[in-house]
Amino acid sequence: MSSPVTEAGSYINFSATTTISQPNVQLLGVFVSSTSGTATLTVSDGASTAISTFTPLAGTFYPFPLTCKTSAVFTVNGTLSATALFTM
């Protein structure tokens, strides 16, 4: 039997490096509302990289359907404003 698809959850707005300190947090994705052309974002599960560094575009939703075993860490370099969507 397949697992149900989750399309709603909690959110956290961030513009600097942010950690969701909850084990087994399930990420749904990140909406980037604004960014400088050179800003980058990396998503880690504790100390392990889950999503390698990339340059996001403003006005874009990036689906990240993954579970972070220890914590979800969003590392921001540059100017970026975003919202992470997740469930626990």
C-alpha cells in the first residue's frame, strides 16, 4: 500500500541560515519569494548535505520531498527571502 501524499504543513520564513531542530522532519519544499542574483541555498540533514548548493530563482517553489533524520538546516549565502514547508 502506498503512503498518502502530504500537500500541507507547517512553515517557517527565513532570510539567513535556519535550522528546524526536530528529528524526522519531513520537508515538502521551499518557496523563494525574493533573492539577489548570486544568493545560494543548501539543505542539510544535520551535518550531511541533502540538497547541494544551488542558486534559486525568486518566485519559484522547489519541492523537496524528503525526511531529515536529525534536523533540517537551510544554509543561505547572499540575500534571499524564503519559506520552508514541512511536517513532523
